[in-house]
Amino acid sequence: MWAIHTRGPAVSTVLPFKIIAIALVVAAVAFAGCGDDLGNSPDTRGMALPQAKVALKRAGYSVTTTDDGVFGIMVPEHFIVCKQKEINANMVRLDVAKHGC
């Protein structure tokens, strides 16, 4: 008669699944901290830069900007807020792009 072993799957098939599961958990934890940190500030993503500055100043925040342009922000109306991060309780940094993200 043939002997049938019912101990479970071989170690060589279980180990890769455990490694993949651990890697997915680590990746999820790492990416959970990514993205915009809005804090308590109003969400201005998608707004034109002048409107975003007005909304943030009305809420009591000072604003700094970073842009993707070579020459800086020459015409603020042409720039859209792509990302927003609350630097501290009083300041928000806006990452803007010309004509949209």
C-alpha cells in the first residue's frame, strides 16, 4: 500500500506565503503615514492658489508654497493646490502646480 501523509503542506510552500503576508503588512504600515497631513486646516486641494490662501488665512493659518515651475509663481491664478501639509499649528505648506496636478 501507498502511505499517505497528512501533516499539512510542505514548508517550502508555506514559507513564501508567510513572507508575502509580512511584507504586505509592513508596506501597509509604511504607506499609512504617506499623503497629505491636513491637521485641523481647511482642505484646499484642487483650489486655485489665491482662493486657497484666502481660505487658510481666514482660518488663522499662514501659508508657504512650493511649486513645480522654473520661474516660480508669476501668475497665482494659474496654479492649483495639489498637496497640503500642516507644518505646525499656525502654518500650512501648499504644493502647487501650474494648470493642475
